[in-house]
Amino acid sequence: MTSRRPLHERRESIDSKSPTKNVLNQNSCPNKYGEKTNDSDDENELEESKNEPANAEGEGTDTSEDDSNGQQRCSQSKAQNQTYTQAAEETRPQKVQETGPQRPLEVGAQRRPETVPLRRPDTVPQAAQPQCNVGKTRTNTFSKLLKYSIIIILPLIVYSQYYKSEPQVKTCTFEELKKRAPSQSTDVWKALRCNIEDMLNKKSKSPNVFLFLYTNQSNESEMQKLVNDIALETSKCFDEQELVKMTLNDFETQTGDDYGFPIEQYKKKIQHGNVFLIVNLNDIPTNAARALHTICDTYSPITPDVVIFLTLRTHLTEVAGTPVQLAHRTLHELWKQLPNNELDALITRVTDQVLLLQS
């Protein structure tokens, strides 16, 4: 009977030359977990071989030879497996151990999603902002600067234009005369100041006609001097102009009923100033007094920016009535020769503003 050993030997040589094939064939050998089971199987095979007939001697010899070859092959495979296992463990990257204790993963348990804390907008670094915001920032800055410039500059322009367009307010207070004549009523100074300042500041376009009334008990020279001082102070308020005076000679007439001469004199003298001081009405002739109707006209004046001061002495006392009533009664007695329709109109013109002076 031919032995099968050479065939097994060739197989061993082929197996030894291919390490990969030895690894793949490791299932034919018992591993460390199944050694007992494989050993028991080998013992059963030996018992069965003993019970075989004696005439099968050649086959038993071959079987024992095969078993010995199989054990040798298994031991070699185990050694090779251990070698490859050690090499694989050496080449496997080691897992970095974490510093803290790890909680074992529970099978079937759902892992809670990690919450990422939100960053506040002001904590975002400036460098992380997109470059497209640079243009917007510059535009916003320019808009703010433009708005602030308009807010600051515009009121200044408006104020400067208003200041230029608004003329300087002119005043005429008579403060010095108040101290020199303390006995005079405050109504006198108030009426003078308000009406003259309105004319100086172009708030009034009609002449101002003031009639100073004083009684016979008053010192006439003192009253005339006070009125003259008031007229001089008023002319100073009109850019230091000259005080224009109309005396009794300016009211003389060439014929008995002609009153045009005083009007012509007035028109000539008005070129020298805006403030007129007319002689005492008690001394003007009745026929010449008719010229005052044109000179003291406040509705259709010859010249609007004119201040006219008149004086009148009355024999009536203050208890007889108001200053206007006293002036009307006195002038009616003084110019009673004139027709009533002409007299009333004349008295109305010269008594536009009556100021009573105290002695």
C-alpha cells in the first residue's frame, strides 16, 4: 500500500510558504476556546481505529500518521496566529486615555443632545464680522455727522440772518429828565417814551402831536423850560438832529384871512429836523391858528415822521375835569371867533395827546 505522507509534506511546505493561507486555515485547528472539544473528538477517533479489523493495518497506519501531522500542523498554526496577533496589537494605534472617569454607555438609552451656549452679539470679536459691514458702518457714521452738522449749523445760520435782518432797537427813555423833574407824573414819561420809540423803530407812520397843559398857578418860565428840555432830548433820539422852533413871527399873516404863510414856513423848516417846538398857543392869533389844522394833521400829514410839541396855559383847575376836557374848554374860549365846524376839527387836531404838567 502506498503511503500518503509525501502529499501531506508538500501541503505543509506550501502552507508554510504562505502566511496568509495559514491564517485563513486556522478554523481547521482548535482554538483556545475549543481545545477540549477537539481533544475529545480525537480520542473518539482513536477508539474507533482500535475497533477496526486487523486486516486494515495499512489504513490504520496512515490514519495515525495523518493525526500526528495534523497535530504538528495545528501547533504551527497556533504559533503563527500568536505571532500575527502580537504584530497586529503592536501596529494598532493606542487609544488616548481620558483624564476623567468615563461613564459606560447604556445600551438602548438615548443620549441627550449637547446644548451649545449662544454668544451675545456684543461678545463676537470685531475681526469675525464680515467685511461687507465696513461700508455700512462708514455710511452710518457719515449720516450721523451730517445730521449733527445740520442740527448745529442750521440754527446758527437762521439766527445770524435774523440778527442781520432785525434792525437795532432805538430807545428814548428821558431818564435824566425824570431825575430833574420828579414831580411830574409817570404817565407823562411813559406816553412820551412809547410813542416816540414806536416812531423811531418804524412801528408808527403818523406824526406825534403832544399838547403840554399847565395851569396859571404854575410857574410859566419853569414850564416852558421843561418843555424845551423835553423837545431837545427828543431831537437827540433822532440821531442828534436840530430842534426846529416855530415862533410867533412864523404865524404872522399878510392879509387878514390868509393862513398859508405858517404852512409854508413849516414846510421850509421841516427840512432841518423832525422835532418841532411851536410857540405857546395862547399867543397865536386866531386867524393864523387855522394853519395848525394842516400842520397837526395825523391822517394826511405833510411828513409822517414828525414830533410836534405844543404848550397851552389854562385858568381852569384840575378838579374841573380830565386834561383833555380842560384843553377843549380852554381852546373853545381862546378861538371862539372861528365857526363851530372849523373850530371843533382844529381842536381835535391839536389835542391828539394831552399831557398835564405839575408845578
